[in-house]
Amino acid sequence: MMIRNRLQYAIAAALLASLALVGCKKKEEAVVAPPPASTEPVAPATPPPAPAATATVTSVDLGTAVGADKKVSAPTATFKPTDTIYASVATSTSDPAAAVPAKLGAKWTYQDGQTVKEDSADATLTGAGNTDFSINSPKGFPAGKYKVEISLDGAVVQTRDFEVK
């Protein structure tokens, strides 16, 4: 009878051990199948848009007269008090066929930085061209040193110094 009890205890212990092992066994993760490949054709990537054409100020000339082409015909950097002073602003665009909207400006100042006149012009620039600005004073300008600052879309791009004697 004792052998029988021992045998029962051994069987019971083996069952408990196997149950313990089964309870501790790590669960296997379910294998997830990848989604089926799309059968729709993929559109080719759209190329990036071409950069927009840009405008630049290529030169600024001062003088006492401009021609029909708006270029200075009598260049000088020294003026009389009663002269009309012209600034001819030459511009060009990166694409000669494209129309580029731009805002050109001219700020005329006297030697101490005092603003004499400010002008602006909205323009549609195409290729190479010229825009002119001018100042005059019926009473005459005081003698001294002056400057004109030319801006393109609000940024000063060129300056020219001149003198009234």
C-alpha cells in the first residue's frame, strides 16, 4: 500500500510539474500576413516646378536727361542746383520671355540722411529694360552731397552718390 501511495504521489507530482510548465510556457505570437500588394499603377512622380523667373537691377546711371528708351543721355555725377536729376535703372530678368512683376523704388537723400524724395513704380519686367526716376526743385537744391538708393521689391540693391555745386 505504501508503494501504491508513493506511486500516486509521484504521478501527482509529475502532473503538477507538467501543468506548471504548460502554464509558464510563453504564448507564441500570431503571424500576421502582410497586406496584399496593391495592383493599382503608381503614378510617376511629378517633377518639381521650374523656378520662377527673377528680376535684377543691373546698373544705375545718373544724368541731366534721358532718351525715349529711358536711358541717361547726358551722364554726370555733379549737378547744378536747378538741374533735373535723373536716375536710369537698368533691369533684366532670368527668363527673357517671362513677365516678372516687380516694384522698383528710388529714395533720394541729402548729406545728413534727410529724405528729399521717395518714388516707386510697379512694373512688369520682361528681359532687359530701363525705368527712370527724377527729382527737381524749382527753388534749386542746396549745394552738398546726395545719394539715391534703388530698391527692388523693398530691398536696396544699388546706391549712387552725387553732388550739387
